[in-house]
Amino acid sequence: MTLPQDVTRMQSEMRAAVREHWQAFLIEGILLVVLGLAAMIVPPLASLAVTIFLGWMFLISGIAGLALTFWARQMPGFWWSLISAVLAVGAGIILLAKPVQGTLTLTIVVGAYFLAEGVATIMYALEHRRELSERWSWMLFAGLLDILIAAMIIAGLPGSAEWAIGLLVGINLLFGGASLIGVALAARNA
């Protein structure tokens, strides 16, 4: 059980660590901003890079899964683990062998995700508008924005596969980097 004084102590230690190493946060933030801008400037290349990276992740995790599954074959769920590992290896091989088609498939998944996320966010906002008081409209707006992004991605297929993933990753890197820069500068001045 965590006591309030434990939480306070951990927060204090975290603040001290960030203050001591603010330069590391600044360097990481700058690097992420540069990578984010590069991905936004050349989204087709970033989309392809993400697809290849995911292909390697699937392949490596699938191979590790196969090794561990056979190593612990007496454990319950052997067949499910085996199927999961084989699927991961297969997905990795496909993404690495056909990265352009893989990017198209990933873009369809991203479009479907934004659509589902948008609908869920709108439903949540409408269902909880009393509890959220004036904030529910922000959630409604976020859900509508998700659906708009999904529509742009899905309606633009197959052409949107060229830019969608790279642009979204670039935006994510840019904002993540900017937030780390903000944390670093605030810690430096504290």
C-alpha cells in the first residue's frame, strides 16, 4: 500500500532528478522535434520507415515468442502461444517483404482506429455531459476531429497511405519533443 508521504517523497525525488538532468530532456526534446519535422516534411519516407520498423518488431518478437513457446512447451496455452508467435513472424516477414503494401494496410488500420476512437469519444461526451459540465463540448469536438481525420484517410485511400502514417508520427514526435523541451526549461529555471 502506498502512503501519501511515499507519493510526496517520490514526486520530490522525481523533480530533483529532472532538475539535475534537465539537459538530457532538452537534447531528447530537440531530437524529437527535428525527427518530427523531418517526418512531416517527407511523410512518404516516414510512413515507409514506420512500416519497416514495425516489420522488424513483429519478426523479432515472433522469433522470441517461438523460442520461448518451445522452451516452455509444457505450459498451458502452448498452441495459442505458438499461433501468436507464428502470426507475428508472418506479419513481420510480410511487412519487410512488401513495405509499400504494408503501409497501405497499416493506413487502413489507422483510419479504422480514428473512426472507432471518434465514435467512442462522442458517445462518452454525450453520455457524460452532465458530469463533465462545460468540458463535454471539448470531448465532442475531439471525437468529431477524429472522425474527420478518419474520413480524410479512408476517403483518400490508396493515396493517403503515402502520407497519413508519416504525418501522424511526425506530429506526435513534434508535440512529444516540444513537451520535453518545456519540461527541461521549466526544470532549469526551477
